[in-house]
Amino acid sequence: MPKVRVKYVTSALREHHDRILEAVALLDKILSSPSPDPEAVRFLIQFIQRFVDQCHHSIEEYILFQGVNRQGFPYLGSPIHVMTSEHGVGRYLSRVMEELYTAWREGDQNALKDLVDYARLYIDHISDHILKENNVLFPMLESSYAEVSASKTVEEIERENQHEYWISKLEELKSKWSAH
């Protein structure tokens, strides 16, 4: 299996974290408006499901986390165990948001209030999660491991999950909402 530098992977993941925080700040802004834009909300829920979960978390789980686990970093009871468990919580919250979005668009006005509440739960969850990775887990792994073995590269996972598409669409939406 090819070797990948840990600091290269964590650098890419930190860049993703910046984009994720921009996306959830925008989601909060849009949902706080008097008349939330349904298409913008739909896009941001998809961004969470596709970019955050399928692209970003895949890089963590396929490359970084399994790589250090295979070199002896423990899984059970470790920060990686916590992080992968939190990935599941985020996935659940995004699925609830998707269901509430559908109910809202089908005319259930109570669903919008619940969508806002679940979006805020997700925003708090992912913001705390990112702080833990950036400030605790990544520095720990960078100081202990130079390289990991992985069957995929960061670029392959990004390509498979349309990284550039999601980032460019996020930029378009940020530009549209910068005047609001």
C-alpha cells in the first residue's frame, strides 16, 4: 500500500474544516432569515451529506484513522473512537434535517421550526467536533506518526466524491448571500 504523509492529510482535512464551518455558518444565516431560501437550504443539507460525510469523513476514516490504528494507535476508548462515533451522530442529524426539509417543502410549517432546531444541533455538534480534531487529535497524530499506509489517496477520495463541485457551489452560494 502507498504511504501518505500524516501532515499532508491533516492539512487537507483542516482546509475542509474551514469550508465546513463556512457552510454551517451560512446555513444558520439562511435559516435565521424571515423567509429561508429552500434551494439554499437543500444544497447545504446535501453539502453536509456529500462533502462532509462522504468526502471529508472518508479521508479521515480510509486514510488517517485506519492508518494510525494499524500502526498501533488504539481504537477503543481513544479519540479516534470518539471521532468516528461523532461522525455517526452527524450523519443522523443530517438525515433528520433532510426529512424535515421534505416535510417543510410539502407544506408542514411546523417542520421548518424543527429543521432550524436540528440544524443548530448539527452546527454545534460539527463545530465542537472540528475543534477536537484540529486542537487535540491532529496534533497528537502529527507528533507521533510521519506516514500512514492507505489504499486510497486524498485526491482519489476527493475526486470520487466531487470535492471541486461542492466547493465551487458553496462559493457561489456564499457570494449570493454575502449581500444579505
